[in-house]
Amino acid sequence: MLLKKIGLVTLYQNNYGSALQCYALETIINKLGYDVILLYESPTAIKLSIRTLKKRLNVLIRSIIYPGYFTDFLSMRNAMKIEQSYLTTESSKMLRNFVSTKLIPKTYTWKELKKLGSDDNFKGFVVGSDQVWNVSREISPFFFLKFAPSQKRHSYAVSLGVEKVPKYFINNLKKGINGFSRVSVREYFGKQIIRKYTNIDVIQNVDPTLLLSAEEWRKFYGHKTLIKERFIL
């Protein structure tokens, strides 16, 4: 008998924490008896061009309507560039290897994702954990699972990244989570934000890395040699 599938949408690249929370959530869903498929959207060249044009237009329009938006936009973009440079070349290589051999993401176009959304073999789709709904920037429809019907959209311990939604991204959040019957967030302030802007039922859950036992994590790292020097972590 084939296992029912769950499509997982989350962050897992260029960051240890992101990769580990992805691994943990995949493991937990597998333990529940589902086959987990980690999804990655790769838009076609035409779709990418259209999105790039829309983003530039949105930046222009918001810069005119909201004083201070362009400064915030540049600050966020620079912060993301700096974050991506934290890892050494060796660490980046090892992390990419972990992603390709352990997490094994599968790439789909938006059209292919919509087919998955209507596929009866997929029981549902889960977005989370990590800052997949970081409301300090515009969130892609992919992270709101817009390719799937409402009854198949679920979130687990998503983080909104900030304690207050910038006014120019409120509609993006409200439209994005429209269709979710229940939302699971990680932080208390995320719960308050969702309740403020929607009528959706919100629950709070822990980061998926905390769902695995100490023994399961020991099994995960196996017989690796641990450094015995005086490090904080």
C-alpha cells in the first residue's frame, strides 16, 4: 500500500537552523505515516520575468505611497546579503551536501505545483517552521500554499519574524493566509498578529527541532567526532 504524501514548504538553504528544522519536521511527519516531499518552486523564465517586473513596480508604488518604505527595503536587502555570507566555503559545501542527500528537495514549476495540489495522492501541504511568513518583506504565494485547495493548506509553527507588521505588508499577509482554517505559529506575538488581522483560529507550537528526543538527535549525528574544546555550543 502506497503511503499518502505530504508536501512540505519551508526554508532549508544557507542556514544550519533552517536545515535542521526542516529535517526535524520531515522526520516527525514521516513518523505519522506519511511520505514527505520537500517542495521547491522554480519558475519558468517568463514567470520569473513577470515576477521581477511586478516586484519592481511594487517597490516603486510603495515608495511613493509610504514614506520610509524604500529605506526599509534597502536595509532588508542588505541584511539578507550579509546573512548569506556568514558561512565559510567549506560549511556551505557541507550544508549543500546535507540538503541534497538528506532533505532531497524536488523542484516544480507553478503549473506543476497546481497539479500536485489537486492530486489525490497528496493528503495535504504543510508550510513551516522557520520565518516562512516574515512580514518584514513581501511573501511569495508559494509560502502561502496558494497552489493547493484551501482544505489541504496547513501551517506548523511558522514565524512572522517581527512583532509588528509594516503597514505596507498587511494586505499581503491577510490575502496570503486567506483559505487557512487554522494556523500554527511559533511565537506568542505571531499569534497576536494573526488574530488582529484575521478571524482564523491560531494555535502556538514549538520549533520542530524540539519534537525529536535527545536519543533521536544522537542517532542523527551518529558516530561523528565531537570537538572537545571550550565552545559555548
